Amino acid sequence: MGTEIYRDAWGIPHLRADTALDLARAQGRTTAHDRAWQLEVERHRAEGTSASFLGPEAVPWDVFTRRTRLTDTAKRCFTSLEERDPETAEWVRAYVTGVNEGLAAGGTSTTPEFARAGLSPGRWEPWTPLAVWLATHILFAGFPAKLWREEAVRELGEEAVGLFATDGPGTSGSNGWLVSGARTTTGHAVIAGDPHRFIEDPGVYQQIHLSCPEFDVVGFAVPGIPGIAHFGHTGTVAWAITNAMADYQDLYRERLRRTGAGIEALGPDGHWHRASRHTETVEVAGEPPIEIEVIETDRGPVIAGGPEGLDGGVLDDEGEVPPGVSGPGVDSRGAGGPLALALRYPPRVTSDLGFSALLPLLRARRVADVDRAVDLWAEPVNVVQAADTDGGTLHRVAGRAPLRAEVNRVRLVNAWEPGHEWHGWHEMPRAGLSGGIAVMANQRGPATPLGVEFAAPHRADRITDLLGEKDQWAPGDMARIHMDTHLGSAGPLLDRLATLTDLSPEAVALRDRLLRWDRRMDAADADAGAYAAVRGAVVRRLARQQAFAGLAVPPAYPDVFQPWLALLPRIAFALEHLLRAEELYGIDRAAVVREALEEVAGTHADVPWGGTHRLAPWRALPQVPYDEPGLSGDHDCVLCTSAVPGLTDLSARGPAARYVWDLARREDSRWVVPFGASGVPGSAHHRDQLPLWLKGDLVPVVTDFDQLTQETTEEILKETDV
């Protein structure tokens, strides 16, 4: 048979090979053909070299990547993988071989971005997929939120931690639900859901079918990573994940000093210990290169500041620390002096990214196989659901979270004080089904002991309520749940509106409209648009209150952390808590809501929600924009299309894929992505799934190779006119 490449009507690749190694090589080669530009961008981001062609806007990320030592960590993890699990290491090498073959054989020739950026593809190394994986997930646990909590507690007191604790646009979440065979029309389980990520073009998930004598799996691959990690169906067992919202990374305040021999850090034993130190150069398109200092203490890499304080870390033209540099750092215990911040994260400690789980997942035949596979999972920490054709089900947390002091999870801790060390790993929690269903939507659930901030329960509660409306569900019914637009978080603002007096006639009319509104964030609904406008005006007014003035200007941390530190988004995503609190720092919330209502009543109360709530995907290179569509949904809807109220109604985050895994007949499963199978602008399959994604329709999962169109290796690599 050799290696065979097929396509279905949507251009989705279906690959068949004699061995798992040949299949991995074919997967890498096909991905390089379909997603060459995306692979190159992800490689550069993982290596901290993206500013060399993307320009100054990419500098903060590149500096963060270098100082966090992501590439070095990936190399360590691959070396450890070769020692612990040589079979998986060889499999990863085969994938990388395929990527390099695809890029060299013309994978870039159809992709216009290379010419626009003046870029030629570089070479992938065996550790590159691990670096891409780590770069993709390093911020998933939201450790910068600890910086926000530190500032909020300093300004507002300890109660601010709970008041502002909520999922926001800096994190990634998902919906997922498992319906047992007892609750389906087929008698077999169904797993459905949609991961919520920043919407990128090309998309962050790649539909793919991988077949060899050992396994036959359909699912969503992460471009640049072999296999199918997050969402897959082997024919007899299927699995899916959501972000567990666990906290498994720590931030340490470090006291550093320069000596004639280098840099030392004050340890918890009261002694100074040598820290590693070297310099690296970040190349920037159109600007002079930037030399940075890379420091690592016994806790981990220093990601902000240096011996001279939190403004340090970037060197002058002579490779020296600029004179007069100092940080803001006075810690919460009153110990003065310049400080730096070090990040401790599990793969840097263990040299393990969990890649040993990937082949066992492909080979899984039953829930027990998935369970054993995800025992090897490391990064990020996820909630996993699985079901098989024998009726088995699984609902558990998988990953690696350290055992340490409770304060480590919530705030910054002092590296020079004892009691903040890691001492082992949490046993991953498990859960079952209730009434034949299990729902995972980043809410407090089995992962509660591992986290601090979780998503509000609205999405999870709504999915549970919808599933409770019928005793029996067919796989084809799941799109109704995917597309539900009921906004569970609207209550507190509507309750405030109901109590207002002394309003203008226009404001009274608008208030009465909103109180009659069905709370559905439908794109064509002007009432939904009016609600969003009032909400945004409330957020902006709250952000201007004197009580929050100390948080209005973010502290001098690296720019990459600013989404977690900006006041307005924090207020936006904690709005229901702020409106429901018994007292809010003396703020007259009735006056705030009244002013917001009057503002909107006098301006644009009749704009449909989809008129401003439009898709805003991220693209590495700016280009002539597509006329992106208006969207239904909102942050706390099951149809989670997130904007930032008060800042923008544009949606940069939402369902990066949708799936329905049918355990009765895999051929009755369905899937869809926001754009298409191809990352090549102008190709037939670049945006052909977008109309389906907008309506909630899904693409059939085809697994019969006789129904597919075969391509030769030469055909898939040849140039295509677009």
C-alpha cells in the first residue's frame, strides 16, 4: 500500500500508510502542504524569532519566549523523551521529517505570505513540535492573573480576589458534554462540544483522518504536532477535552545581585546562590536588534526584571544595564529593594510535556485505554471525557499540577522565604455522570481543588438544562446546543435597570424593551445589541470610578501580560459580581447604570447585535480584510463568541471547532471549523466551512476510503493556482 493521501469534498486530508511511522511522516508532509505559513509562524513564535519578519509588535512575545526558555525546555523534553520513550521520539522525528519534506518540495509555493514577508521556511528540528506545543499552552493556566491579584489586593483588599475571579479573554476554555447510551436514541453514547480559543486564520485545529494497521482515527490535530491529542474517535472509543482551569505555575519574587562572577539569587535558606545568565539577540524587522539578558534561578527562568529591578532585562547598545534602571518592587511584606519575577512551570522541572500519551491515544480501543493514556498527560491540565462502544464512560482531570502552599496558587511568593517549594504532584480528580450526562465548561467541577479562577457556571448550567429537556437525544440534535444564545449573566444588570427611577422617556422605553427581551444574543436582534451597548457603557463608567483609579494604569510588567492587568476587561468579565455585591467600594451603581442607559437611549439603541459583534480572526500578517460576518452568541452563552464589553464588540475568541462523536456509527459523527482545511488564501477549501460554522451546521465525517478522492504524493505537493 505504501502511503496514500485522500481528500473528501471539503479538502480534509485522509491519510493511510503501512506503519505508524510512515503515517506520521505523511501527516507532517500533508500539514506542510496545507498549512506551510502557519507552521513557519508557529516555529518562529516557539523559538522567539517572529519579530524578525513580523516587526516590533512581535517583540514582547519573542522576549517572553527567550526569557522563559521555551526552546531550551523543549530540547530538554525531547532528550528525556528519547531516553524514556524512544518509540514516541522516533514517531515525532518521522513527523518532523515529513514537515521538512513538504516545505522543501513546494509547500510554500502556493502561500502568498512567504513572498509578502520576504521569508523562506526554516528547518524543523525533532524538538520543534514540543516547542510549538509549549508555546501554544504556556499561558493556558493564566499565571499572569497572579500579577493582577497582587495589584487588586494592594489597592482594594483581600476581597478583591473573589470579586474579580472570573474567566476572561486571556484564557482558553471549551464546552463539552457526554450523553450516555441510556439517554440517546441509538443506545450508544454521544460526545459533543466546541473548544473556545482565539480564532486564527489558518485555524488552530486541523481536521484529519489517520489510518494504518495499528489504528484508524479521525479528529482534530494541532498543526505542528503529530497525532490527534484533544478530540478524537477511533471507531470504538472517542474522547474530548476542556481546559481544567487549574493553576500549576508559580511566580516568585526574586532578589538578585550582580557579582564579579555573574548573578546570584537569594534562596529560602538565607544564602545567595549562583543563577545562570547569558544574553540573546532578538532581531526585529525594520529596527535595530534588541539584546536581552536571560537569567534562571533555582526556581525557574526570570521573566521580568533582573538585579536592577522590574524594569531590567533589556541591555543597552554596549550590552550593559542602562544606568538608573530600577523596579517598582516593594513586596507585600514591606521588604524593599529591586525585585525580579521567576516562573516555575512543570515541564521545566520534569523535562516532560506528556507526548508519551499521544500514541496510546491513537491506539485506544476502550475507555480504559484512554484513561491509561491520559495518565501520561502533562501540559496543559485538562478535563477529559471519553466513551466507548461497550458503554464505558470516563470523566476525569489529566495533567500535572504541583503540591505546594495554597498562597502559591493565588499570589506572588517570595523566593527567599521557606515554605513555597514544590513537594510532589496532585492526584488527578475524577468524576462520574449524573442522570446519564456529564458537562464540562470550565466551571468549578472535578478540577476545583486545583484552581483559583473558573468560568462562571452559566454555560455549564445551560447545557445541563437543555439536556434535561428530553429523555432521549439523537446525535443530530447536538447542533441545537452548540448554537444556544441564552445569556445567563444578563440578570444582574437587568435587575439594576428594573429599579431605576427619574429616567427620560427615551430611557424608560429602552429599559422596558430590555426587561421584555428574551436574553438571547442573536445577531439580528436589536434588543441584544441595545443590551450590549448599555453593558459596555456601564463597564466604561465603572472603570472610571475613583475607587479603581489605582488599577487604571497597569504596572510596569512586560507587555505580554497586559491582557491580564488591564482594568477595563477585568471589570467587563466580573460585571455580574460587581453589580451583585452588597457594597462596592462606595460606588453609586444605580447612578452608573442610569447614566449608561441614558447614553444608549440617546444614541444607538436599534443596532442589531451582529452589526457590531463581528468575527475578528488573528492573522500573522495584516492584509486586505475580509468582510467578516456578524455573530450570534456572547461570552457567557453556550455559543461562546467573546468580545470585551466596554472596549470592543468584535469577537476574537470563539468556537475554534465543533464536533459530535457518535459511538453508534462513527460515520454519523460530524465536525466543522471556522474557515476550512486549507491555510492557503484563495484556495477552494480556505473558507468553505465558514457558512456552515455560522449557521451551526456540521460536515459529515467520512471514514470509508472508497468514498474519498485519492491524490498521489506528487499531486499533493505540486503547485496549485489560487
